[in-house]
Amino acid sequence: MSIQVSPSPIPNSNVVSLTSMLDRDDYLTGLLNQVTATKTEGWLQELRQSAANWVRHSTIPTTREEEWRFTDLSSLRKVQFNLEAGNFASLQFDILPEAANSRLVFVNGVFAPELSAVSDLPSGIVVSNLAGLSAVEQEGVQQYLAQAEGAQEIFTALNTAGITDAAVVWVKKNVVVETPIHLVFISVAGETATISQPHCLVVAESGSQVTLVEEYGVGKMPTPQEGGVYFTNAVTEVWVGDNAQVSHTRVEQEGAEAFHIGKTAIAQARHSRYTCHAITLGAKLSRHNLEILQTGEQTQTTLNGLTIISGKQLADTHSAIALNYPHGTSDQLHKCIVGDRAHAVFNGKVFVPKPAQLTNAAQLNRNLLLSSKARVDTKPQLEITADNVKCAHGATVSQLEDDEIFYLQSRGIDENDARKLLINAFAAEIINQIPVPSLREILLNTVNSLKSLTND
């Protein structure tokens, strides 16, 4: 393989323990004690211990920090979370026909073999949980697991400190996988608030192609278990090799009282192509950190995002694209539909340093506010020091146009249906680009069924 791997930026555990002998954040320490209660062995335990020491001298971000000034985590700090596995063999979730025999399912962060199916996979691809890998395969994983840039970010480090298992997708050199790989991470609240920390590792070797669907919060349980409080702290690492192609769809549809914080870290080698469709629909409070690191020239990066929220939801998307080499191309479109008193946040950074000549980067954030109390904070951002580039960015905030609604009413469509048609059209620009037909249909139906979006 030609993917470049840098050492994890988490400091040496001995150094950290010497610089901070006392835990700085009692609440964070409580979370850490929960997720590190189960021990592992060998290299994995060393990795976890290093991350745990980093967490112990860190604090949970506050709104005084620029990167978190619109996202207040004080409501998270009021909840005491516990680990809970449980037996959920009767759990129901949407099975994509295209991936009926190519899926991994984790419930509350624990691999669920009885709900998974990986019998329809070609040779040259490994789809397994970490514990199910052979010794040789685990040696390969050791080079990549928790090695992506940004490992010192506090929630990423907390996830690493608690790793006992992970979803692993490894595509060998020049292997083209036609079947989508479906990774399902389900959180089910118990009698007490629960925390789960899914971790996903994807390695696409040079010349390979793969399509991934990553879903959160799709479980259906009996009514007494619905609506509970839980916290999903997820990390996904994708390593895209030379000339490799990865299409990645991420759907977050957690419960109404859930907290969701997710990191997606991408490393793109030369001549690679990566496409992400990130759909955010659920959770009381959600944050998605999407980070792209270019490690070779002439890469293509496409980021499509859609956030649809209502009630008092808060959904925050932070993206960062580091284009470090010449001839890179990135195109980002992020849309937000915000109803009721909901609050959407978008912060998108594109870095183009001097070595990245002949870069072509475009970024656009479009927002649709459906009520007078809906709110959006948007900050598209370019940081350019190269002088021979083509870069553009922008943001728009609008409401449904009265004349468009009037036009549809004049054609015999009532006001509520007219609003719904316009909202669906706004969302469809993103959803229709998802390469899995059944998932497109599910999401379009979901948007169409969101009654709260058609109310002022």
C-alpha cells in the first residue's frame, strides 16, 4: 500500500501523566472511568492508555472556545451516563436490500453477530469487527486504528480510550466492491442514561473502490424503551489509497433526547476520490466534525451535507479540508432546513497552503428557515496562501418565498402541500446524489413525513 501513516498525535502517556497528575474535569473523568472499565491487552491497551492519559488532563469544551461558541454542552454535563450492553436480538431496523448480506450491526457499541450478515462479499475485502480478525489482519489494523490526524480532540481521545472493538472494512489493492457495505450503529436507552462509543476503520488500498453506508440511531424497540437519554460518541477513520475511490453516506437519526458527537477523519492519497453524503436528522444535540487531509496530489473531494431539524434541536457541522498538494479539487455543498426553535450551525474551513498550487476549491452553505424563531449560524471560511488557485465560498439564508407558494396554490395545491413540495425539492438536491436507491427512498419518505417542518 502507498497510504502514508503518521504517528498518532496523542502525546506519550508518560509525558502526559507527568504534566498533569490531577484530573482537570471531574465530569469528564467520570465518563472516562465508565468507558475504560473493560480492559484489553497488548498494543490496543497501550493505545487506550495513552488516550486516557490525554483525556485526564483535558476538559470538555465550553462556549468560551471559538470552535464551540454556538454549541453549549452544559445539558450533556447534567447527565450521568453508564455503559449498557443488553440482549437486543429482537431489535428492528431498516435493512437495505442492496446490502442485505453485507452489513455489520453494533448495539450500544457492542458487535451483534445475530443481526449482522456478511455472506455476500467478494474476495479481496474484509468486513468484520476487530475481535473477529485474524492475528495477521490485526497487525495491519494496528498501523491505522486511531492514527488519523486530530486524535487529540477531546471526544476523539475519549473514544480511543474506550475502544474494545470496532467495525473494520479493508479493501485490497485494485478490488472493486459493487455491493454497498452497511454499517449500523444502534443506541438503545435503558433504565439509566447510556453511553456508547462506536469506532469504524475503513482502509481502501490503491486502485480499490467501495461504497459505504454508515447509520446511527435506526433501532426500533418497544415503547417503554423509546425516547430515553443516551450519548453516542462516534469516530470513523477512512484511509483512501492511491487511485482509490470511496463513496461514503453517513446518516444520523438518533432519538429525540439523544446526544450525538461524531468525528469523520479522511486521509486521501494521490489521485484518490472521496465523496461524503452526510445527513443529520436526529438527536437533541448533535455535532459532526468532518476532517479531510490530502496526503498526495490531484485528489478529488466531494462533500454533500443535509441537516433537517425542528423543535429545539441543535445540529452543528464543522468541516475542515486541508489541501496540501497541487491539483487538488474539492466541492462542498451543505444545506440546512431549520424549523420551529431549532438551531443549525455550519463552520467550514478550507486550507490551501503555498505548496497547493492549481487547487480548485468551492464551498457553499444554503439555509432554509421555516419559522421566525429558527436560527442558523454559518461561517464558510477559506485560508489561502497559494497564489495560483481557483477558490470560492459563500452562504445564503432564506425563507420559503410567498410567490412560489402562491404559484403552487394557483395550480390547485393547498398551502401545506405547497410548502412541503418546496421543502422536499430543497432537500432532494442532496438526497438524490446518494448512490443507494433504497436509502434514497427511505430518506425522501422521512423528509416528506416530517410534519413539524410545514408549520410556522
